[in-house]
Amino acid sequence: MSAILAIDGLSVEFRRAGAAIGALRQVGLKVAAGECVGIVGESGSGKTQLGMAVMGLLPANAAASGSIRFAGREILAAPRALLQSLRGAKLAMIFQDPQSSLTPHLRIGVQLAEVLVFHRKMPRRRAQDAALAMLRRVGIDDAARRMRQYPHELSGGMRQRVLIGMSLLCGPDLLIADEPTTALDVAVQAQVIGLLQDMRREFHTAIVLISHDLAVVAGLAERIYVMYAGRIVETARAADLYRGPRHPYTAALLRCAPRIDAALAPRLDTLPGQPPNLALPIEGCAFAPRCWRATERCTRERPLLLPADATAQAACHHPLCA
Amino acid sequence: MNAPLLEVRDLRVEFAAGRHAMRRKRFVALQDVSFDLPAATTVGLVGESGCGKSTLARAILRLIPAAGGRVLWRGEDLLTLSRAALRRRRRDLQIVFQDPLASLDPQMTVGDILGEPLEIFEAALGARERRARTGEMLARVGLEPWMAARYPHEFSGGQCQRIGIARAMMPRPQLLICDEAVSSLDVSIQGQIVNLLSDLQRETGMAMLFISHNLSVVRHVSRQVLVMYLGRLVESAPRDELFAAPLHPFTRALIGAVPRIRPGAQAEAAERLAGEPPPLRSAPSGCVFRSRCAHAAAICAAAPPLQRAAEGHMVACHRLHELPPWTALPK
């Protein structure tokens, strides 16, 4: 299978008030055509910046280096015109807050049709028909009426459905979904994950699903990358990762979150401390100060992301279940 | 059994909606909400966003007016207290909010934020004594006493939530309401805060009303769980019973929809809840859940009473005895 997305040695630094914040550090990642890959990490781990870098949407104070190849073509620092022709057509992204991703003063139908008018040069009437069909396809009831409504007249779940539909209008090769269900209630969250699943089957779109919640990613992704402090610390097939995490951070993430189907203990497992300040230099393993397996070596020497078996990699001097 | 610390009886809250004062329509945000909260106990409250969870918290504290019912605190109705008496009573009932930074005054130092409840409720205390109590409390919630001189924006989200908890604990309350208190925190921090709350409860014997949309966290902390839908309690049961044998179709759908970590364990068979709750102002008559319920029948056009299904287990469903047995989800 050829990779639709191949990221290599990607680093992103933000300059703010004289300080340089290393948001992404030498990140590498591959997504095969039609594959669903999960990216998991806590706030500040760099998972959103990774999505923004692929979309070419990093803010002006960000300096990126490395390589992002999309369908074999380098898109990091590509000319604006190229990115603009890709975004929304071949390359789409949906965000956590569907309200702020829609233009508040334009009707839903106009916003959807615009995508086809712009990218496909479709006559507006035909674009409207295609938009209506897509709304029905993503499970919006009474789609004809919804086409005439404004974003604020729709519920959060419906807005996210609209955005998923909008992102799929041009049949993109890659959809980046950044916390698409975090703002939604659990029942609606299950609906949206189910919809992404169906859409992926139908349109053969590769999906990068970004979430802080391992359980949400579990429902969809075949492979998972775990991020901590701007680096990928572990990657494995989803089933393997859940069964036997290698990096202590992954193990802690799995253990810390209370589970509805796990045995109850009097106390929740916790991870002491908090993630490092990315504006300060990090020596050795960034996770070492919170890690129960850390040794003197971990504070001195940064572990490289090395193959653990044919499909898994971990960046740890003392991995679990070797 | 001891008399409950807090008894909420038929609590009703109404809101008015509409742009024009004359044409405003009133709608019911909370209807017939009744439950008990014994001392040293945690009661969990779950439901979708907009169902009235926070409204209930605010109505209990009289931060918003109630349209009917009673809120009995050790037998005394908070809803009829005079302003002055209410203010004195409030030291016993404290609340922690979801957004830790937004609920702390950015212009006050952490020391002033924690000292303020003491100035109000223990005015006789000297400045030195107040500082000592503030420092003790900071240490108790896992921060350092010297942090009293800092401002809220200098802290991380998890630390701000510790400050929010410390402030609530300063007047030594007997009831702590946690309104989505861990919902905006990362999982590794969430557990720290949940454990802190459990420890504080064990040390002080305070009761907690733990409001969250996160069923897994509620399952972990609660002894009794209340399930709310569109402003009505639809089910109330002891924790283990609620999660092992939920009765109300809404509770079942809610539990079935929680994502499972084991790949493939997501319950395809679980009753998938379609659509989203209608807005409160257009809640269906009769059973409010009937517009989304797979088991709705003609009888559901009448409001179902909350009836006893087992010891401590109440459920508001006409079809209770016709529902299929609950099949536990794959482990």
C-alpha cells in the first residue's frame, strides 16, 4: 500500500516573547491510502499542531522544518496556491468545535455548495443538489429545510455531521479529524464515530483521528501513535497497543482513565506531576520525571523511537512487556 | 439510618425565553426533582448537556430562584430562608465549577482568594491565623504554601482546579457540589483530582453531589446515581445496581454509548440512541424521553411517575415491566 501521507523529521517551533517553544520534535508518521490512524496525547502534546502543519495552517510565529509528503508531493512550505487547491478538495480537516468552523451568517446550503463551486467549478444549482444529497447521506433529517438554516439553528451533533459532509464533498484522500467528538454528548459521540466509520468505507478516505481519549480512538483506528511533549513515544497496531503498551506513558494513560467496564478500585491510578514546560530545554526522556521505571540513564540520554517488532515502535530505555 | 443532610423535594425551576419581555414563554427547566443526600456520601448526577444538571446545583444553592418545591438542609428549607440567614448557611454548602481558571478572580492572589471565605465566615480571625489556614489548605490540596502570593494565570489547569477546591474547602463545608469539576482536565490529572476529592471527603465527612457527563468517573466516585433527562429524574439507583442492571431506556442507551477501550468491544447491539435531545422549551408532553425511545407506546403520552423497582432503585417508565432484559456488554 502506498502512503497517502508521509511525515518525516517534522519539527515546529513557536516563537513567543523571546522564547522558542518546541511544539513538535522530529515527528515521523505514515498513513496508507484508506487507512485510519489515531493520534493520542494530552493537551500540549503537539497532536493538534501536527494536524495544522499538514493542512498548512500553522500561525505566522511558527517555524516548521522537516518533510510532509502528501500523495508523494512535498507540501511543507509549498506555495500557497498549491495548498489552497488541496485543502477542502484532497485534504480536509474537521475540528472539535463545529460552531466556529462554520460561517455564522451564511446558510448551511450555501456553505456546502461553495466547496464544489470553488474546487470543482460546478454550477451553483448542481452544487446545491450535491450538497443536499450529502446532507442526507450524513444522516441529517429534513435536509432540505436544514439547507436554508444558519449554523446556530443546528445542534452540536448536527453541525459536526454537516462538517463531516462538507469535508467529504470533493472526495478527499485524507481527512484529519481533530477531537471531532469531544464537545458532544456520549450518545451523539457514538453516532459521529459510527458516521466516520461508514464514510470511510464508502469514500475510501484515509482518516487521521486526533483525540485525548484512547477509548474514542479504539472504536476507529487501526494504528495508533502516542504523543508526549511534542514527540511520538510509541506507535503500534491498535489491538496490540491496548493489549500490551510498551511505553510507560501509554500504560499510564490506559490505567488512569476510569473505565465503565473495568473493576472498581477504591482509588484511581494516577500519574504524578504534569507534562514538561516546552519552552525550557528537555534533557533525556521528557517523561522521566513522571515515570516509575526511570533510571539515571533516562534523565541523561533521550531514548530514540526504535522498532520493537515488525509493526510497533517505542521510545523508551526500559519498555514494558519486551 | 440517619436523617439525610439534604432532602430535595419536588424542586421546580422555570426559565423564560424570548426576545420580547411581553411575549416571553416560560418553560420548565426542572420538574419534580426529589432526592436525598446523606452525610459523608457521594451522589452522582448524570445526563446530557442541557438536561438541567447545573440548574439543579444552582437551584439547591439558591443561585437561581426555584418556582416550587423544597430544599431541606438538616430539615430547614433553604428556599424560604431570609437573605442574611441564607448567607450564613452558605458556608456549609460550597461548589466547584468546571472551568477552573474562569471561576477564580484574575486580579486576586491565590492567598486572597482562599482568605476571602474566612473574612466572610470567620471575621474574628486575625490576618496571621488566616495566612496559616490558607497555607495549610494549599499544602492539603497538593500545592505549596508559598504559591499564595501567585495569581491564577500562573497555574496550570489542574493546579487551578486544586485552588478552586481549596477555596471551596476553606469554610469547612458539609456539602461540596462538584459541577463537572474534572471534565476539562487531562486524564492523567483527572485521576489526581478525583482522588483528592475522595481523600477530603474521608477526612471531613462532607457529602458530595458529583455532577458529570462522564459516566465512568461518576461510577467511580458515587454511592447512589441519579439520571436526568430534560429536567426530570428518570432513574435513581445504588451505583452497582445502576451500572449492572439499568432499567430506564435512556440510562441503558447512555451506558451503552460509552466508548470501550478494548477494540471491538463497542456494543453494536446496545440500544443506540438516535438523534439529540430536543430543546427544553419543546420537551414532549408525558414522558419526556418518548420522542427518542425505542419502547415508547401510547401510554407514554402520560407522564410516568417515579416508581420503586427495588430497594433504593426508582425509575420513571411506564414500560418498565415490558422492557427486554438488560444484557451486560461484552467484557
